[in-house]
Amino acid sequence: MGVKTEVFASPLNVHRDTTKYYSQYPRDAVFGAMGSAWEARWEDLGAYQFNPEYTAEDLHKALKKAVEATKQDKPVLGVGIYPTYAKTPYRKLLNKHMGYMNCWR
């Protein structure tokens, strides 16, 4: 797919082929992170994958940020890695935007 940007990576788990990554923690900039995943402009990332912490709050917040990125004029592709928790706010948001997404189990 040509995805070379990771959002929510860490210095310990960033893929070796990734050319830039954003961490949940701004302090990871000393290890090469481009900055905070929450403060990054996802609409400017082009193609990226994101894998937030598996808390209901972070999963929902990240999905909202990815959906917002698609509302810009620039083409963007975000691939989210998510668990299939049934009764969470992010599942409601996923269901609302299913035309933009595919889910695999």
C-alpha cells in the first residue's frame, strides 16, 4: 500500500520500513518521533496507519481524528488497527461511517 507513516508508534515498536512516526508521547521525539500523534495534522499525512491504545477513550478520539482528516480537500488514506469491542462509542462512529471503511475479523 505504500504506507510509510505510523501514528501511535513508539521507539520500541515502530516498523523498520516506516519513514516517519508519531508517538502518543511527545517525549519520544528524542528517539525520532515527529511529535505527538494527538497534535499531528492527520490530513497532511497522506497514507498512514494508526493503532491507538486500546482504551475506549483513545480508540474513539483517534477514530474521530481520522474521520475529520477525510473532510479536507487533500487525498488521505488512514488504516486503523482496532479491536472489535461491541458496545463502545468508537463502534457507533465506525458504524456511522462504514461507507469509508472495511473491517476484517
